Amino acid sequence: MPAIRTVCKVDLEKPASEQPYLHNRWHPNIPSVGAIKDGETVKIECVDWTGGQIGNNDSADDVRNVDLTKIHYLSGPFDVEGAMPGDVLLVEIMDVQPFQDHPWGFTGIFDRRNGGGFLDEIYPSAAKAIWDFEGVYCTSRHIPHVKFAGLIHPGILGCAPSPEVLATWNKREGELIQANKLDRIVALPPLTTNAHAGSADEATKAKVAEEGARTVPGRPEHGGNCDIKNLSRGSKVYLPIHVPGAKFSVGDLHFSQGDGEISFCGAIEMAGVITINFKVIKNGMTDLGLKSPIYIPGPVEPQFGPGRHIYFEGFSVDSHGKQHYMDVTTAYRQTSLRCIEYLRRFGYSDYQSYLLLSCAPVQGHIAGIVDIPNACTTMGLPIDIFDFDISPSTPAKKQDMGSCAFETGVADGKVENGGENSEHSFGGGLTYK
Amino acid sequence: MPAIRTVCKVDLEKPASEQPYLHNRWHPNIPSVGAIKDGETVKIECVDWTGGQIGNNDSADDVRNVDLTKIHYLSGPFDVEGAMPGDVLLVEIMDVQPFQDHPWGFTGIFDRRNGGGFLDEIYPSAAKAIWDFEGVYCTSRHIPHVKFAGLIHPGILGCAPSPEVLATWNKREGELIQANKLDRIVALPPLTTNAHAGSADEATKAKVAEEGARTVPGRPEHGGNCDIKNLSRGSKVYLPIHVPGAKFSVGDLHFSQGDGEISFCGAIEMAGVITINFKVIKNGMTDLGLKSPIYIPGPVEPQFGPGRHIYFEGFSVDSHGKQHYMDVTTAYRQTSLRCIEYLRRFGYSDYQSYLLLSCAPVQGHIAGIVDIPNACTTMGLPIDIFDFDISPSTPAKKQDMGSCAFETGVADGKVENGGENSEHSFGGGLTYK
Amino acid sequence: MPAIRTVCKVDLEKPASEQPYLHNRWHPNIPSVGAIKDGETVKIECVDWTGGQIGNNDSADDVRNVDLTKIHYLSGPFDVEGAMPGDVLLVEIMDVQPFQDHPWGFTGIFDRRNGGGFLDEIYPSAAKAIWDFEGVYCTSRHIPHVKFAGLIHPGILGCAPSPEVLATWNKREGELIQANKLDRIVALPPLTTNAHAGSADEATKAKVAEEGARTVPGRPEHGGNCDIKNLSRGSKVYLPIHVPGAKFSVGDLHFSQGDGEISFCGAIEMAGVITINFKVIKNGMTDLGLKSPIYIPGPVEPQFGPGRHIYFEGFSVDSHGKQHYMDVTTAYRQTSLRCIEYLRRFGYSDYQSYLLLSCAPVQGHIAGIVDIPNACTTMGLPIDIFDFDISPSTPAKKQDMGSCAFETGVADGKVENGGENSEHSFGGGLTYK
Amino acid sequence: MPAIRTVCKVDLEKPASEQPYLHNRWHPNIPSVGAIKDGETVKIECVDWTGGQIGNNDSADDVRNVDLTKIHYLSGPFDVEGAMPGDVLLVEIMDVQPFQDHPWGFTGIFDRRNGGGFLDEIYPSAAKAIWDFEGVYCTSRHIPHVKFAGLIHPGILGCAPSPEVLATWNKREGELIQANKLDRIVALPPLTTNAHAGSADEATKAKVAEEGARTVPGRPEHGGNCDIKNLSRGSKVYLPIHVPGAKFSVGDLHFSQGDGEISFCGAIEMAGVITINFKVIKNGMTDLGLKSPIYIPGPVEPQFGPGRHIYFEGFSVDSHGKQHYMDVTTAYRQTSLRCIEYLRRFGYSDYQSYLLLSCAPVQGHIAGIVDIPNACTTMGLPIDIFDFDISPSTPAKKQDMGSCAFETGVADGKVENGGENSEHSFGGGLTYK
């Protein structure tokens, strides 16, 4: 057997927007960049999801200033031999690895005014942690005394929508935008700015820019940006196929992520290479009754033992004491905050913990969803990712935990020098990805 | 060492409302029914959460007609030696067992007009499955070809609220009720009907009936009805203490439950006995920074291996195709439906699957919660609870799966004889527990 | 479904030798004491393997003086409906529990002159630990700072031999005894003293006493005393059937055991009740190609996570520095000693550790068995059974660990008052069980 | 952080004997080939353990004719900064990977006349399986319908012996050879033929050739060729240090191995690169009471779930029906044979199964080691490495399983054409490695 074929090579020194094997919209007309045989295993290189905008340094100014129109560059699309609409593409993730000469990644908290995140009302500033990879493990100089094995996976994978599926997306998301009364952006319509249609000709490029679905949300018909942390090495994913050849794309590799990916840029984002085996299951959508992707995790997930997690509980009563009706989002936000509060005992700043819960393999469960008015969610924090004992049975000892990287003018998550950051209003947050 | 002391005995032949060791409200004035030493392990008997309203038979009429004012009878409250407000009660669940001579339990789907559940818009009829226990395993004549080990746990445990905490609850839930514009009941205010204040005198009884918090929701300040499936044998729970003596109560034992307990009466509900060790951690609330309970699961949870689950994905686009903004509840409802659809391949009716997903140890995860507008949740269905192969790689073979129990006039979840159940309107659902 | 039928009741107050539902030989003529349906689940009560000779106290004199002709009283034999030679009996262990009013067990080290054990050359004295059970957990006043969940299982189960199989056993073990040149007893021939043939008539009793196989060893043809720690709750065992009705017997219940059960009386021995489901697989021996039992463990074993064990290595070089050729027994003895030495750091005496490694769920693996001249074995000690940190990364702090129970005249495993125990010669050890 | 430093590069095109960074003896005088900082992580390349003698083809003639004096070329030795005798070297295995352009390995059964193996009395011919690697998984055209994730690890690692330790080894192994009365080679004395002393000068080379310990056996004082399958990614190993600088060496990488590595060349042998972090623990041997290495496995082992193994039992009664006294080796041989017999049901030849049990992650446990005269061992075969159902509850269907590779003149493990292989006597087996 020859070495495995690499069907997409990326250049980390070159802007992603100039590389024809990449694209950043979902559209049936983006030209295929390669053909893969039914049953074949190939390697696909990917840039990180910001296309290289974030540097390995100790300032979060790059996170603060990230251009959110230049993200989510996916590798592909690829044609898989014999794939037809109504079939299912069985994608087995044989491996995911960072580039050997690029052994690091990052977790970011976006500034509330540029991206935001799950807890941006409380933590509005941009912050960052750089993670160094050594084999299966990662560590960060910005969050000391933590080391864990990567639950490495792609944040985004899926097949191209058909014109009909795409129209459905644009219609229903457009309706949501139309009806919006929140002071938040609630969905992202097609946007011509910095649309990248791969190797398309000008006419196609224009069409894709005008109609192409943004890559931020996952969507039920094809998966996409699901950010499922357990979709790791050895997993099998069953993807609906909507166009001839399937037109499969993949990107947004994560060295690790917690359930919820709460800080938005919350996984350990990295560039790297994914090895995938492809099989076509004829008529799979009907035979499996498949409306959305399903998957079976692989056998090599890091294992801590059930008793090696501390679980935090949260309910749909918000930080202002207001009771919400069965609001799982509120409950999970509260769960996250309980965990952040707990970690203060050991000297971690809230921003450090917020970063950590985003990227470490925390278990986020829906516990009870039927007992009005309180939804209850839980978050399990693995005890063994810390090199000291965080269990509640032991008295806590505060340590000097240094600091994560902040944007200029912010220290420990607090704005310095009075008014300099007065623009940190709580109403202008955008939530892109 | 002598045999472990039983501090509460229940009588399954007698109405729960007449047993002084039981109560069904949270209130600081409910008299303690016993004292437990700091460090002691005791056994506490519990009735099932309907107080015995549901029978071991093949009709769901009892579920249809359940009196929801006569539920959630808790055993207790118990005083723990030395416990004071601000301390933490460390509760270690040493064991939970059904009564030897009562080796069965039930899972119910409430009629939409009397209780309802997570999917009652689609499955409005009352249905039921009876589960037989043999050691660690359970099986049901109503859902054949399934057997699994119980992840046995209490649905409800917690310490009594202080008057201040109770006032907070009543205020915030009252405000939610006031502001409600949905055609659903959104919360349950205090109710004098069938309030049971244990061994209280008449004056106290009246006060408890008027002010006592209903037991349906879990609440952040003390836990309560959290319905956390992994709070099983060997788990340690750290509970905030709000009144002298802690006044601990427990009930609503579950032989097994899936994440979300989606059918509402969704666990395998049972009567039985729980063995608990109690320890007081002085000043624990401050030392641990504890606003809500935390817990550490035990080491004896059933283990299937990561690759022995099929995971289903759901997004916040509802069954009518409408896009919701980051609505985890909608996403989890869709996830559940994907799983129900999948199980049709093998001959299970939707009601059978709905019951099964409620009570089998399915893993409900929050996957992505930051990618507007779609929240993504997953549900992991253990492959090995079935005695045939449900994996997607194998062609499905429909089997005769019999039927779960239904209310009179309904068969296979469909109303018989035309108009007889025309009152099955979709708007009148109540959601109690 | 009615409560599960109990087919054998034992009386812990009465000598085992007087109870007709018990027996202590393997022989086809021991009369069946009950019939079980194909597919039925029943409960079977069992005495502990010493028949109650060991008391819940702080002296090991009872272990020192144990009568080894009065052990291994098995419950049964039971006829299973339809079972015939050549079939396989599928035995599913639904549960094992100690008696509610007898919540304790013991681990013993036999005196080298009466029973001995795996390390009796080094640890010749009798010692004992009493274990108290609270739900899934056990603790011992004789080995403090340890608590673990029971991997509860029967040490012995199997079907009766046919006359031919029995003859084979007696012949081959007799030949080993004949050829023996060691100064050890190498096998136990039939023995009339205290033979118990259940409810047999006098003639049968005499025949069984004369021919019946001793219960100490497991044997390939039927299993028997395998002492397999993972044969726990939820396990399925496939047993060869040699006589009509199968004549199944079970006994020697263990609350927990380590791989190897090194101290011989090394499990946590207990009296209790086992719940078993029986199924007959017709022609199973041929269809499965079955010469010895096979089994599939259950899903509820205590789980620690792979990284929560410290593994010790041992090789076939003995404590005197002598090189043995590929001797796995020597290697495992050395592995055990390495672990005992390690635990000294924390204040445990060698006898305490020897007891602990016998009964705690340590993992004993054959690592390398082909690299002449050294076999290599490993023993994995679970970190989380201790309530302090035993990991090698932390400086050890010696604690006062009290003492296990010893025979009179011995303290801390050392003989007191000079010559009193001079008979502790190293050559006279018997190894019974 | 820069990319991780590679401290040893190997050339797969060049004879191992000519590469100065390799050696194949344990001796304190072999010159160090590099220095590693205390705390540093480095990459070390390794050849496969035959130094490239085995090819990716369908004949086992290369296995048949392997030169066993040209094996076990280790990379190193390396000096670790500050390491002194009495310290412990903490070696954390961050990763092990095959070479990207060499994505295959092999499992061999040695001919009984040249190497042999654990079952060579029954399976005397040379055979081979080639394994192809795709990410975490491997498959073999020689053993179809099997795929599993690698439990990837080094077979050999350790620090150099001091002159005193080396003398001990040579003395005790020499005494075994002297005393040998078996018709087998029982140990391997120093051998000048093809001794490789790395970059040593001629005088040193001669000394190493004359005195150097062979690398086949693991040894208690330093570890060496332990072939411990769970010493995989993320593991921490604590190694005794006997010479200044530690002089650490590593080699014999395995993509996967079963407990016992029964066919001798039984792992999936491969060339590749190992990433290791080194730390020196001063005075560690005394502080930890360390006579032999200890280790803590990593968290990323493949996990199947306890109930996803079929366990086979074996006892110390050999295939001729002879009873042995507490012979674990005999018991484990019988356990292996039971498993091979079981796999016949599905069409696998015995040689295919023998190869598979050697390299797949089977669990080999010491069950009972105290019940005279029968030791009992178990072997757990993971169900989920097969793409069809091997569980005993299902009727077996024989499939065409093709064949593994054989030496010329042998088919299906049977000698062709009568006498051609009459030299396959059963007495001349050597056991090298």
C-alpha cells in the first residue's frame, strides 16, 4: 500500500483568500477541487478557522481586531465517486493532526463589540490563550497547571446543499432576521464581502457571493459547523448528500473543545491535516430515515473515569435572579459561571477559566428539561487535567496563575485607566463565527 | 458493625398523604422526622413519585387520570447533627434499590391535557411501559428486545429552604407567572390542595400549604428535583444548607433515566430504599464558593464504550421548518425526534421510542451553543441495550414489537373511532411534575 | 411479575455440614435440591466459603486454626429443565448481594502451616482484615484510608462432572501427586473427612466421599473455583454441561477480589445471595467449540480510568536473585512484592498491603511471555481507592495505619517473644482452598 | 515554542548495523549519542526490531530466514542532564507514530527451528501478516474483517546498566544456562556476532561485544524489553538510573500488541518516531522504594466497554491432558488455544488467529493463582475489532478468510508435498528475540 494521498495542500504563509482549494461559503456551484474514490482514504490539509489572523504571542489585540468576514475557510469541495442525492456519505475520521512544524493553537474570547461569546455580558474583553502541542498533550503558558490530551476533531464538515436546500436556509434565516426584535444580530445573511468561492469563475463567484450560505451555523440538512467535540479520531459520520458527487468540505480543526464551545472561538483552534475514509451508502437517506447527520464516536477518546469529574449544576434563573421558563441556554450559562466561580479558589482569573471551559473536554449535559419552570444542565470538569487536586474534599490553596493574554488596555479582564474602554457597552455585541 | 439503621419506613399499601414521614412541599417549618449523626450512614425508604397511583398493568388510563396534586412525596425531612446555615451537607449515595417484593417500575407519557411532556405537541396521548427488575437489569413487556442495567438514582434530594430562600422562590416564580403570555402553565405557585406537611400541627400545616414551594422544579439554591441521571450509586453530592439541622429530604427514586427525562414521567419510576452517608462540611458554602449543588459521580455507572453509541444531532429549526434563535430546547426536541424516526426502522412505534429515550441511559449533550442562529445538541443512544444490531451499517429488519400501554380509545398513539378524543387539542397542555 | 423465587435458603446459625442444600464435593451423584426452568431467574443463598468459621473480631486466631476440611460449601446442585450433556448452560449473573443483616466480610492470610498463600515464604503468619459493607462500598478498620466499590462475584460456579470427567480429574491429579518431589502438597485427592454430599443417602454419601473431586481448584472441563474477579453483576457465563439437568452449583461469594487472589483466602469472603438467570443452549458445546467456560463481563464494573492506576512490573528473577526460566508465577510474586514495598511509604505494614492486594480490584496482567528467560507481569493498583494521594509524583507522608488482625503471639507480622513460633518453618506449608 | 527537536534520525535504506545512533546491547560503555535537558521533550526515530529484514509482501520466507543476531537495534543511548545513579528518570510518552511514508507493519510467527514462539509445538511454521495503517486504525489483507485502533507503544525502553548491574545479569543468566536440562535454549549469553556498540571505538566495541547484555529479555533492574502493551501514548514511566547521565535507549516500536505478545514477533512491529518528555527525579529510587520500573498508563487507550469482550479461560492442564502444578504459562497457553478454537467457527485458520491474538489488544489476566494445582488465566478478546458479530449468542457463519502469508512449502499451516519440511521436528526450537 502506498502512502496515503494528500488531496489538498494549504500554504500557511499565503492568505487563505488566495488559495483556490479553500472556500468560505456553502453553495452547490463552488467547483470541486478533486475527486475521491468510493472507499478511498485521503489526507486533507486545513488552515485554522481565522485563516491565520491570530498569532503565537501574548497580546489579544489580534483577537480584538479579528476580521470576521475572513474566517471559516474550508478545504474542498471534493467529489466522491458515485455519490448521488439521496445517498449517504459515510465519513470515517482516521486521524487529525496539527502540522509538525506548527505545533500550537489558540483559544480566544472575542471582544463583545466584535464577535462576543456565550458570557460576553459578564466578560466583554478580548482574551487569548496559546496552547503548545506535544504529542497527544497540550499546555498553555496562559493557563498554568493544566495539561490534557486532545480530543482532536474537525469543527466543520458536510456536503454541499442543493439549490433547494440552500433556498430553504436563506428563506428561514431571513425570516428570523426580519422578525428580530433583540438588540443582537440573530443570524447572518449572505454577504458579498470577502466571499471566497474557491476556483470558481467570475460569474459563479458572484452568484456564490450573493447566495452562498454563511458557514457559522450548523444546519440540520447537512451538519456543517456542528462543533461536536466527540467527532474525533475513529468516528464515523453519516452525512446526507444533496448534490451529485456530494461536494464534501471540511475545516475548522480543533485540538480540543468543551461541550458548548462557550467562548465562541472556544476550541483550541489549529491548522493541520485530517485523514478521512469515504464510503457511499446508496439510498442511505431513505434507508436510514436520515434528516440530519448521525455519528458513532471512535474508541480513542481520552478517558477519565466517571468519578474523575466534578459536576456543576445550573438552572434557568439568571444572574439577576430572574426566573426564565425552561431556558436551557440560561441554565447552561449559569452552569458555566458556577464552574468559573469554583476555579477562583485556586487562583485562576475568570477569563482564564472561561477560556479553559471552552476548550478542555468538559461534559455538558441536559439533565432535566421537563420540570417547569427550571431546565437543569450540568457541566462535568475533568479533575485530572490539573496537576494539583481540585476536588472539593481538599482545602483550596491559591496559587499564582499568571495571566491569559488580553487586548491592550485591559488587565485581568478589567479595563485599565478609566474611560479608555468606555465603548465597552453591553448592547453592541455581534455574534459571528 | 450493626446492620445499617433505617430511619424512614414507608407503607406502600397506605395513601402517601396519611404517612407522617412524607411530605410534598419545600418549607422550613415542616417538622423533622428524625436525627442523623454527622458521619452516619442510614437507609431511607421512599414511595414512587406518584404515591402509588400507577399500576402494573397494560392500560395507561391510570396515567391519563393521574392526580398531579398528589405527587412527589418526599421522605424526611431529617436533621443532621451539627448542620448550620452556610455549611455544606456532603451526601454520599451508598446504594439505591427497589423493594425486594416490588421488583418493578414504570415510565409514563402524560396526556397532553393532564401533564404533557417534551414532545406532547406530536404525541398527545397517555402511554405507559412497565419495567421488571432482575438484579441490575430491567426489561419491559411493552418495549421488547431491550434490556439494560439501571443507572439507579434519586430524582429529588435537597435541604429545606430558609424563609428568605423560600420567599425568593415564590417571588421570582410568581413574577414569571404574572408576565406569562404563553398558552401554557409556566410555573406552579403554592397550592393548598393536597399539600402534605408531614407531621406538622394544624397551624404549621396551613402555613406550609399556603407558602410551601412546589416540588416540581429543581432550584439553584438547593437542588431539589434535578433529575440528574448520573447522581447514582457511589456519587457524592455537596448540598447547600439553609436551616439549622439541614432538614434533608429525598424521594422520586429512578431505576434509570435518560438525559432530559423527556416524557416528564420519563424515568423508570419506582418505590425503594436509598442508603446515604451524611457528613457536614463546616462553612462549606463559603469555602467552596457554592451557590448550587455540585457532585462527583460514582465509579459503578454502566459503561458501554465510547464507540457503542449512535449519536443523533438536532438544531434549533423546528418541525415546521421555522428557524429559532439559539434555542437549545428546540434543538434537543429535534434531536429526540431524529432518534425516534431512526428506531422506526426496527418496528418500534413512536410512543415506544419516546418512552425508551426517556428512561434508558441516553447521553444528551450540548454540542455547540455559540453559532448563531443554530444551537446544536446531540443524543447518544447506547447500542448494547438492544438484543439485535441497531447500527447504521446493517440493513434494518422490522420486527413485531407489540405495543406499549395506551389510554382507552387510543391505539398505537392514534385516536380510535374518529372523534372520540377530539378534545385532544394542542393548546391545553399543562406541564406538571 | 411476582418477586423472584428463592430456591435455596441457608441458615448462618447452623453448621454448614448439617444443611442439605449445601455440599462440598463435585460428583454426579449428589442429589439435585431443586429444579429451575429454562429461562428462569432465581435467587440462591450461599454461606461464606469457610462455612462461618471466621468471626468479625480483631484476632486472626480463627484464621490460624481454620479447619480446611470444612470449606467451600456450595449451594445446589440444581437441575435446569431440558439441560443435557453437550448443551451449554448460559448463566447470567443478575445480582450478588451480602445479606442485609450481615453486612461484613473478611480477607485472610493463612498461616504457612495451615493453608499458606502466594507469599507465605515471606509472610508466614495468619492475619485478617474485616470489611464493613455500606451499599456498593466497603471499608476496613484493619486497613484504614481505603474505600472501594465491590466488584462482587461468585468465586465458584459450575455444573457437575460426568463420571468420565470425574475419573479424568482424579487420574490426572493423582498422577501429579504421585510424581511430586516438592516439599509442598501439590494437589488434593478425594478425602472422606467431612465430605458433605448434600441430601444424599448413606450409600451415595460414601461414594461421593470416596470419589468426589475437591472444590479447591478450578478445572477446565467445567470451571468451578475460577476466582475470576470480573465475573460480576451482569456477566454472562457459558458453562459446559456434562450430566442430565446440568446439576449447577454455586458458592464462595466475594465482595471483591484482586487478580490472582494472592493471599489465598484473599477475596473479601462473604455470605449472601446471588440472583441468576438460566438458559440452556442446545448442542452449545459443539456449536461454540467449547472445552472450557467462556464469559462476557457485565457493564457495571467499577471504572477508574486507565490513567488512575499505578502499574508495577515483575520478572522471573526471585527474591534471592535467582533467574528462573519464563516463570510467570515468580514474576507475579515479584510484581506483588514491588507493590507491597511501594505502599510502605505511606505507613502500611506489609501484611496490610498483602491483604489489600488480595481483595482490592487490582489488575494482574501477563505482559510479555516470550522473551527468554524473563516473563514479565504487571499489577495495576487503583489510585482512587485511597483517600490520600499515592501517586509517585507526590512526596509520601507516613501515616499511622494501625494494624490488621494477627494470630496470637504475632505483632506486625513479626513473631513475638523469640522462639514461641519457631515452628514457623518454611517447608511445611500446605496450600488448601 | 519551536517545533520539537529530533535527537535521532534513522535511515531505513541503510543497514541498521552501520548507523551509529543505534546499538543492540545493554552496556554502560556504549557512548552517548546526544544530550537531553531535564524537562525537555524530544523526538527519537527508531527502526523496526528486525532492522528491516521483513518485507511488505505475501511470503513468510523472510520471517523463516530472519537473522536473529541482527535484531533489536535501539536508538540511543542519550544522556539526560543531571541524571545520577539512584535518581529516577520520569519518561512521559507524548506520542508514537509510524513514519508517514512507511504506513505499515508486520506480525510474524517464527519457524520453530528459528526463533519459535509460545505455541510453536502446535504451530511450527513461519507465518506473517502485513498491517496497513490509516490514522489510528490498522487492517491486514492477511486477516480480513478485522480493524482496530493501535495501542501504540515502544516494546523496549530503559537506562543503561552499571557495571555491577550488568555483572549481576550475566552471572544469574549464566547460572540458568549452566543448570539447564531442557532441550531448549533458556537464555542468551553475551554474543560477539553482530554486536553493535553504536559509535564506540574499537576497544570499547570489543568489550561491549564480549560483555554486553542481550536485549531480548526485560530485566527487573531497568525494564528493557518489557513488551507492555499499555505503555502507550500519554503514559508515564519511572525508570531506575544506574549510570551518570542515565544513558536512555528506546526501540522496538509496536503499533499494537496483545498481552503476552504470544507469537514472539507478535506485536505489529514498525519503524517510526517516538516523542518523549524527560524529567529527573533526584534520589527517586530511594524515595519511591523503586527496584523495578513502575508506570501510569495514559488516558487515550482504545476503550471497548467491559461488556464488549469475550473472555476465555485456561488452566494448568496441558493439551495432552497432563496436570501441571500451578503453571501459569501452561494455563495461558491453554487460554490462547481456546480462543483460537473459538475463532475457527468464523473461518479463520489457526495461524491467522495466532497472529491476531499476538497483536490485537487482547487482555491477558491472571485470575486465580492460589488454588492448587490449577492456575487459571483469562484472555479477553475485544468483540468490536471484527466487522461481524462474533458473540456466542449468535449462530456462527463461516466466511472465506483467505490466508496469512506462509513460508514456502507450507499452506494453511500444513506442510505441503510430504517430506519437504520433515525437518520440522518439535525439539529444536530456539526462542530468541
